[in-house]
Amino acid sequence: MTEVITVIERRGRRLAWREAGSAPKTAVLLHGLGGSRLAWEPQLAGLSDQFRVAAWDMPGYGRSAVADGPMTFHGLAASVIDLLDELEVERAHVVGLSFGSMIAQYAAAACPKRVASLVLLSTSPRFGLDGTSPEEWRASRMAPLDAGLEPIDIADGVLRAVAGPNISADALAEQRVAMAEVSGDGLRRAIDCIVTHDSRALLPSITAPTLCLVGSLDDETPPAYGAYVAAGIPGARLEVIEGAGHLLPAEVPDLVNRLISAHIEASR
């Protein structure tokens, strides 16, 4: 679909997003570590007849400027609320993938009156819940950047490593285009931020109706991670999608769109 992108200056910082649709209910889409506003093509195309759909460029990604100082989850959550202010919506349905689903948790805990519902795809309650060393993981992700490569140079390997076996070639190509919007500096900041993630103490305070979706073949954020989050948020529901990996919106877009739509419509 033709991209319609908005870029604004807010408190001296540039924030960008693309949107489609004009329905009363607004769904805000938060991409993952290797994504951008372009990662949600199937959702903007498939949901915009029912909702106003806005997909952001996280600060430091795509057309959005890098925020001053280190990237933090609380700062990113505040940027989500800034986006809602710019969209002029009091409450939005927030959908996050991976890193974006982590940010969504902090936003929902900090500003419960602004978040009407949550859909957390490929989510996690804490970095390294399975024992992964933050230092070793960070070093391995930084190594290509330290060697002078840009995110687009490693996109094919990264995307194939996290996607399930049934992702289409076209979907993989679309995700590569989305990752081409990521700068080396933005990715560095995001890597430093993601290893600090621990929302376990926040989960019981989240009041938004929540749906957690995870692929059965997801090795990055396995089903046990989603189960932990769903158990921690009052009333949350977990759904495991068989045969899918980490990139659910691209791998099974029609199913994901149906689940998002049904969850939003059921949330009052």
C-alpha cells in the first residue's frame, strides 16, 4: 500500500509514524528490535477498514530522531503516550511485537487510562529468563556493528534466524525493507536497552485487557515467556500459534489480524 507518513517535532524531538484508516477506535503498532513502521504492512492493509491504525518508528529508528541520553523503557513508554497525544486519542489499543511488546507493558503500567487493550506478540517478562547472559548476548549483537556493518547488511541472516519455517519469500522481503530503516546507532541503543528489560513487578498492575500471542517454534521468546506474562497480568489470555516463529505479524498475517480485531472488539 502507498505509505502515508507523518513526521512531527515534539519537545524538540522528531517522531514519525504511518497510518491508515479513520474508524473511531485506534490501534497503535510497536515494532521489534529489527523493525520499523514498515514492518506492519499486512496489519495496516488488513485492519484499516475496522480501525485507525498507526505504526510508529521508535525513537532512533526510521524517521524518528534519537532521544537525548540512553534509551530506556520508561522513556520509550513516554514516547508511546506522546504518540497518542499527537494522534489526539485519549485511549488506544496497543499492539507490540517482541521489543515493542515489552515497551507496551511499561506504557500500560505507567498510563493505564491511555491503554484500552494490549496485544503482546512474541513477548517476554524479563530479558534472559531462560538463563541467557545479557553480556554475551549484547556482545554477539554488537559484533557486526563494531566491525563496521549496518543493520541492513545483517538483515537476511537475522530475519531467517528468528522467523518460522513457513514464512513466505515476499513476507521475508518486506521485513528486510523494514529493517533497512534501522540505523546502526539506533540498533546499538536498542540493544543496550533491551538487556535491561524486567517487567515482572509491573505485570499485576496492568489493567488493560491483554492477549498474548506466541509461535510454537519461537526460540527467541518461547511459549513459556508468553505464559509467564499472561499469568502475571490479571485476566490475560495466551494463545500459541502452531508452526510459527518469532515474526508472527509477517508469518501468519491473516490469523494475527483476526485475533487482534476480535480482541479489540471484545475489549470494553
